[in-house]
Amino acid sequence: MKLNRYNDTLSQIDLEPGNFNGLVSVYLIEAGNKVAIIESGPAVTATDLASFIRGKNVTHVLVTHVHIDHGGGAGGLARFFPATIYAHPKASKVIMNPDIIWEPARVAMGWLGELYGKPFDAPRDRIHETSDGEIVSVGDISLKVIHTPGHASHHQSILMDPGGVLFLGDAAGIYLSDFDYVIPTTMSPVRLDLYLDSIKKLIRANPSKLAYTHFGIVDNAVQRLENHVAQVEAWMKALTEAKAEKTNAEEILIEKDQRLRQVIDGIRRKKAHYHLFKMAVEGMVESLGPQ
């Protein structure tokens, strides 16, 4: 694991599951004698993460959603720290009984799901169900919960004040810093209408920075979100055409998306990221319905 400290309050930890760096991270917010973790990462890294941050007073674990790479380790962290898990109301039953999603996740994610591992469970009294717009206080830091369905019905994003850092989860893509490129997080069963509505909701929140679970913190938050809306709309148009003409979805995206054309070889060299890219394309095609 590697820690990148942005300032006295905020740090990012690269969990490096399966030795894949730059794939999955969690964020630490330290305020006085309290520490909040944004995301928990997958089950496979939970014990190592707890050891890595041993000695810190972790009081809050906020998961954006309970897909196994984001919330799979939450119950594991709760075994090491006296933390409350903050999750969307639709997520709490999965945290209590991860068998609900484990087998479907293994099937959907293939080898990557096997790598992430079966999520830990946690008892009901360790889970706080959030409301949209709720403010969670961690010392002198305020964390605003913004419910952002689309990628998942139980998805929430977190806006930190002060600082204007927006923790996106999977609400608006996977960021590849090597290429300054975003892969849409449109894995099945995405709701594209809600995905776009949620990004527009986040634009209205006027963040200054975006903190991607996959992966890193970037400036120009509003412009990047607006660009992502345009990107997703362009992908939808191209893939609708591909379905109508029964052409290869990936090939038509490369033809239509100039930036993708410039970076696709690099993405293909990243085994895990290319796997997620293909899942995103397949999910969007499926969500567009029959032609």
C-alpha cells in the first residue's frame, strides 16, 4: 500500500489489490482526534489496510456504494475500529448480508471479482443509513452526502467542506491519470438517465476538486463533470449506431471518440482497466435496449 498526503487533512491510500497500482483507493480525512475513511476498498485488502492505519482513531467509514471494490472491506474495518459505516439506505441490507451480491458480482466481474474477494458483513447497529443532503461531521470537517443513483441505485457521493473535494465513487467514471482520460462507469445494470442526472446534480454542488476512487484527485471539477456528460452522450449516440448497424461496439467508439483513439493502446496494456473498459462498453450497450 502507498500513501499520498495531499495536505494535513486529506490523504489517499493506493490499496494495490493483486499488485495492481492506481486501481482502487481509499481516502483518509483526519480532523483533530477523529479519522474518517471514504470507501473501504475490497475485502482482500481490509486487514492490510487496518494494519497500515493502525493507531488512528477511525470513527467513520463512508462507502459510496457496496459494489465489492468499494464497500467489500467495510465490515472488515469495523472489526478493527469502533467506526460507524455510513451507507445509502438501499445498501445496508447488503452490508449485513453480502451473500446477496457476492455470486452475481463474481459472475459479472470475472477474474477481477475473484481477486477482490467476498465482502465482510457487519451488524445493523454499526450501520448508519444516510439521507440525501445529510451533513456528517468529523471534527471540524463537514461531509455532505449526495445521493447519486445511476451506476447503482444505492450510490452516494460525498462533498467535503472546507476544500470542495467531491468523492465520486463510481458516479462519474474511472480516471486514468497517465492519459488524462475517463472511462465511464456504465457497467450493467446501469441506468443511463439517472447516471447523467446525477452528474448534473454534482455539477450544481459546485465542487472544486474531484476525488476518484479509481483513481486520484484532480482540479477543474465542474468542467470535468461537464465534459463527462458530453462524453457519455457521445458514447450513447455511437453505440446506438453500432447496435443498429450490428457493428463492433468497441471499434465504433474508437472511430467516433478521438481521445479514446489516442489512448486505447495504453488502456489495453492495463489488464484491469481494460477489463473495466470492456464492462463499461457492454453495460452501456445493454442499457440502450434492443434495436
